[in-house]
Amino acid sequence: MMHSKAFEDAFDVMGAPSPPDMWRKLSSAVAPSWRVERSSFVGRADSIRQLKAYLDDGARLVTILGAPGLGKTRLLRRLGGMLVDEGARVHFFDLTTATTRGSVIAIVSRLLGLSLVRDVDVDETVAQIGHALAARGPMVLLLDNFEQVVEHAESTLGRWLVMAPFATLIVTSREALRLEEEVSFEIQPLTQEEGVRLFEDRARLVRPDLAITGVERDAVLRIVEHLEGIPLAIELAAARTAILLPSEIDTRLGAPFGLLRTARRGAPERHQTLERAIDGSFDLLMPWEKAAFAQCSVFRGGFSLQAAEAVLDLTPHPEAPPVLDVLAALCHKSLLRRYVLPGPSNRTRFGMFESLRVYAAGKLDEASCARAERRHSRHFVEAAEAWALTSGAGFALGLEQLALESSNIIQVVRRRVKEHALALRAALALDALFARVGPLQARVDLLEDVSMCEQAATPELRIRYLRMRAEAHWMSYPWTDTRPDLKCALSLARQEGDRRAEVAILVALAAASIYQTEPQAGGHYYRQAVAAARLHGDRAALAMVLCGPDDEVLGPAEILALVEELEDLRERTVALGSLIIRRMVSGELERALEAAELTRAAAKKAGAPMLEAVANLHARALELFLGRAEDASRLEQVSEQLRAQGGGFPYQVSLLHLMDYFHCQGRFADLRAIVDRMIRERASSRYPSTTQVIAAYLGVLEAEEGRLERAEAHFAEARANSALPVVAVKVHLLEGCLDVARARRAATEGRWEEMRARLDDARRRLTSFGDLSTGPIRLTALGIAPALERALAACEAGVFPPCLPAPDEGSISAPPPEPALELDSNGRWFCLGKGEKVSLHRRHVLAAILARLSERHAAAPGDPLPVAELVEAGWPGERILPGAAANRLHNAVAVLRGLGLRGALITRDGGYLLDAALVVRKHRDLSSDEA
């Protein structure tokens, strides 16, 4: 509290020191006994600086406020000792036993050594102390534990401040004094670093040989976090290291009050247990304050005034003031914390330290607790359902509220044994948040937690629950067969006549079937979905299907117009997302990329960053499949996006795509870094399919570096565990790199026949997938095949990696075969190397494309032909939309590769070319094209 200029002038006239310095002028001859500390003081440097700044600014009454156990007394002693060192006369008064004004006077007068006049009233006694303080000049009075006599602050401290202008009073209390001169300082919990230092320091006092490293240090971090940086709680926990290790203490903190006690001699009674420290504050409460404090224990993660008004029941106390006033009183008494959320919402919330919450819960009897929990559950379920259904301008606010109150909603879920229906409703409402922003595993865990509640729910709730659980499992790990949940939901939807749900479930079943490599079943479900939507003339239901496998092709504008029939923004995103999958597996990669961009925009509008990141992942994967990924930066950004959303299987998929990209680019150091990251993050522990892929890529890396025996061992491991067809395909193709590495070794040793045999093995791996035109297996092949094609072409051209020696000319018994492509000048047949002649008779489009590629190879080897030129060559004069044209060309190239040109026909820079290393020989024997 700053003094007036007139007051400072009065000091100058008297020749006295100015207020900021007055308590520094007289030194104590002997260090006071209260300064003797039995343990070191840890942390609080910022608090000391702030308190001294208040004093330097002229404050004469400073109150250190805080909840029980926060270290107010230790801070007061520390500050007082520092003032003594600076030359101040300091007196310390422990008011723990004071309950009346008379007892305050008695303690202060005794410790000051005053002889007071007897037989006078209390006001006169207060005045005597005031005169004595004034006569003694500058001094600092430290008054500890004033909360028990706050009502007497004005009639004691207030009067002494007026009568003794040289005195400075520093008080600790759990409640503000509310005096005009008061400057309040609210003490905060220790930082994690300070808390760990305090634990280690106190643990060494009882167990000097204890080494707190590794697992034990991790346990200390968790202990400090669990105890929320409350110094008394940390000290009491550290005292238990006399018998227990920190890791053992950590496992017992669920019931803290039995653990957090000490038998240390000399400890103040209120500091011997955390519970006893809180008792002192609780005993001072009014009856309705005790009731409100106890009922506040049902909240988790803070609460709003509106929630408190809905949950707290003070009707047994007719004299109780409004809930707002009761909360204010509990805040003033440091039993509740009031805080304002950062950001534009700027809302006031209330919270409790966990130790106080556990204490408060112990004050509720079983019946009162059940009633409070019931009110809490009803309030948050109804509120959460309303927030989950918000749309338009209120949509973002609804999600924000769900996030803010997620701890309270999860607490309702934890009561699932008592309240089945409310727990299931709470989980489904909160799923609206987790489905949009993740993390994925939290979503799966939430929905699994209420699985016991499903059978007792209404059909409507069961349908929603089964759909959401299937979606969560599918997004978390697509190879999980979610169809049993979906089939059960489908049966219920049909029983209830819920056509919209029926269509959505059929679409989900189609996608699930495709991912289980059953495209025919997927097409069957899509056709059912279209039929059901059309039967009822439901355009919104039709929007969920968009276009089935036998439906007409819709352009972007038509798709957007159709999905706008769906009111829910997330449903629009999911519908567009299903379109990506359908187009990808049907080979329409250009149109799938178009759908991915539409989905990404819809997810952004829906405030669903998880779905946006997944759509981004699809788009980047499609760029890889189409040969358009110029660098890895965009895919790396998506990977970090997914990691920030909690990882999950989409994050692992992004890393798998990065591995494919770096492999195709020949960037083996970057490939090694991704493999190492996946091993370090233990990706395979939760996603078994990644185990086989990691093993296969380790084989690729070992093969590239010439360690063939190690590579063989890795591939053997990958093959042994490849249960999923798509994974088996990936491992099979990657093992082609081992075939090429064996061919290289054979070449360096002059074993040309073996080299040719190994290269033929690798080629057969590629051609074995030539007939695949749809499904995830085809996409898997697209992601890996270019790397094997490049390795084959390099080996056939005699290019060897630096780690392998080039063939010794002196040991060569026969020249390596010259890679050659022979073809008719019009492209009507071709023959690659020693392979068989392949006829393109009646395949005029393929022949025209191959002829145009051979012309570019002759004119500018290594220069790719743009898509537009090849489309014009294959379909001259046709008017085709760019996306459809590119898709046609992509399919034509896939057929040519499947017929035997996989190692020769290369994708580069968004175009296509014949490998520059090939020798292309044209023939004009027109009669031979029928061969």
C-alpha cells in the first residue's frame, strides 16, 4: 500500500527513515529463535521477489493467502529472515492457538515483552500495544495463521497500523483480512522442478543412500504432479521414502490421506498430516459452507457458476445465502480457487486442489454423495447433449464447452455401474468432440468403457453407440473387423424403420468390406445403400452414398449440392470421405484426389481437425500413387498434424507412406530414420501389421548395404507374420529388392545366369499383380512398385550402389545383358529383353500410347511426356474432362505395366516416360504384329 506524500514529508521532518527503508535501520543484536530451520528452503524465489517489491513500494500490511499445505508459514519465515539480514527488527507471532481478540493480544504482548495495565477493557489493551509499537520505532511483525481471528483484524491490526506508523505487518491467512491498507499476495503451488527438488531434499533427510534416477525419478515427477505442487503433501510423501521407494509411493497415492502423515518429532500438529492441516479451515466454515464445500467434490476439472447452481443443494440450510455468495466465501477462505480462462471466452471458473477435493468427498455421507452425483450427472449429460448438437454460429462454442467440461463428462461415464443410461448418453455426447479432434485412442477407450451399458439402452441409443464404436475402431486401426457392430446396428435400424441410419450403416459396411479386401461385398453393400435411399426418395440419405459403384459420375458441384442435404457438418465430411475410399479402390485416383480435397475443406468447415488430417493423408497418398509427390514436405506436415492429434493408426500410415516415398526416391538415410522412429515409438506394439512392414523395410536397408544374410532374416520374419493380404503383398514386393541385391552380387562375381534368374524373380513379383485393378492391394502395389522398377532398371543398366563393388573386368566371363525394348514402329507389339513378344492387336489405345512414348524416348531420352499429350495420343479428338482423362491414362499405363513394361515405363514429374537406360529398337515388320 503506497503512502501519501504528506505522510512521507512528516517522516522527513522527524528525521526518520522513509517508509520503504524504515524497517532496515535497526538491526537485531541476536538472531531470533524462529529463524532456526530444520530443513532447507526450496524454491519460491519469485514469491520472495514479489513480496519484497511490495515492501519496497511502501506496503505496511501484506497478507500471504493460500490453501492449507501451500507453505505460507515457511515463506513467511524465509522472508522474515531475509529482512533480519538486511537490518530490520523482526518479530514472529504464531497465532495457531488464537481464537479470540483477547488471545491475539496475549500472544503479541507476551512475545513483545510488554507489561500491560491490568483491569482495563480489551480496546484499551489494544491501544497499549499500539503505543508500545509506536515507541519502538521501525519494526516488522510477522503474524502466522491469522485465519482463525480474521473477524478481529480491524480492531487489532487496523488500529496498530494507525497508531504505529513505523510498523510493517506481514500476515499469513487462508482468508483475506479485507482491510483498506491490505495488499494480498496469493501463494501458488510449486513448479514441477521445485516440487521435485523439494521431494529429493526431504527424501535425503530420511534415506541418504536413496538414488532417485530412471524409473524412480519418473515416479517422483508423477508424485509431484499428482500432489499438484503442494509443499506439505510433497514433504509428507517424501518422508515415506524411509520405507518405500518413490515408485511404491506413486502407486499408493489413490488414497493420499493414509499415506501423507508423519511421525517426525517437533513438527507442528497441523503439519503432521495433510488432513489435519485442512481440518483447521473446515472447522471455521458455516454449516452451509461445509455442505457446499463437500458437494463440490463431485466436480472434476473445475466448474462454472451455472453448474454449481444446478448441482449444489443448500435447501437444508434456509439461512444460506445464494450459491454465488457461498462460492465467494469458500474462495476467500482458500478452499476454492477462482480463475478466468484465457482466450476470447474469458469465463470465470472454480476449482479445488485434488487433496482438498478428496478431503471434501470424505465429508459427504453415502446418501448425500449419491444425490449430489445424480444431480451432477443429469446436469452435465443434458448440457453435453445440447453442446454436441449445436450448429451454425454456435458450433465452435459447443465443441469448446465439450472440451472444457470433458473431465466432468468423463466422470459421469465412470459412474456407469450406477447409472447405465446416463453414462452411455455422456459418452456419445463427448464422442462428438473426440471424433473431431481426437485423440483416437481416447475415443476408443471412452466408447469401450460404456460397452456394458449398451444392452440396457434404447434402440436409438444402441444404434448410435454401435455406429460410433465401429467408426472409432475403424479409424484407429482399419484392419479391425468392425462389421459385427455394424451388422447389429443395421438390424436395429431396420427394426426401428430408421432409413437414414440404415443407409449410413450400409455405406460403413461397404468401406469395412473393402478394407478387409472383399470388394465384391463392398459393392453389394453400396448397391443396397443406393436402393434404400432411392426407395424412400431421401436425398439426404442418398448424399451419404453420393454415387454407388454402378451410379452415374457426379462432378464436384453436383456432389457439394447433394451433401448439403445433410445438416450435420461432420456427416457431410464422413460422406465425402467414403467417396475417397470408393474411388481409390476402383482405380479412379484422379477423382479420388478430387474427393480428398472436397473432404478436407468440409472437415475444416466442420471444425474436425482429425478428419481434416486424415483427408490430407489420403490426398498426399494419392499424390504418391500418381507420381506427383515432388518432395516429402507435405506428407511430413500431415504426419505431424496426425501426431498432434494423438497419433493412432493414421499417424502410423503416414510414416508408412513416408517410408514408401523415401524408398522410391532412393533416399535410404531418410528411410532408415523413419524405420528407427517407428521402432523407437513402439508402433508395432499396438498395430501388428506395422511389425511386418518394419521388418520388411529393415530387410530392404540391409539388402541395399549388401548384408544379404541379415536381409533374408528380416524378410523371413516379415513373411512369417503377414496375415493380412495387403501386408503380404507389400512384403512380397519389397522382397524384390532382395532379389535385385542378389542379382547385383552375382554380377560382381561374374555369375551372369544367376543374375538373370534373380532379376526374373524380381520381375515376376511385379507382373504377378498386373491384373489387379481395384482394391487396397492394388494401391499397395502402386506405392511400392516404382522403387522396385527403378532398382531393376539400374541393375540391368549396370548401375550399382556405392557399398557394392562394380564388376571386376578381369573376372567377367560374359558381358551383362544390354537392357532393350523391341517394338513395332506403330506400337502394336513389344518385347522387353529376353521376354516373350506381347501383342497389342486390337488394343489401339495402348499401341498409340506406347508409340508416342517411344518417339519421345528417341527425341529426348529421360524427358517425361505430359499427361495431356499422352491422352491426345490415345484418344485423339475426344473431349474429356481433365480428371477423367488423367484417370483413363493412369489405367492404361497400369495395363501396359501389367503386360510386362513395369520396369521400363516410369512415372516422373507428373508425366510418363520409357526408362532412359533402355535401348529401344523399332521394327517395321507389319505382318508380325499378329504373332
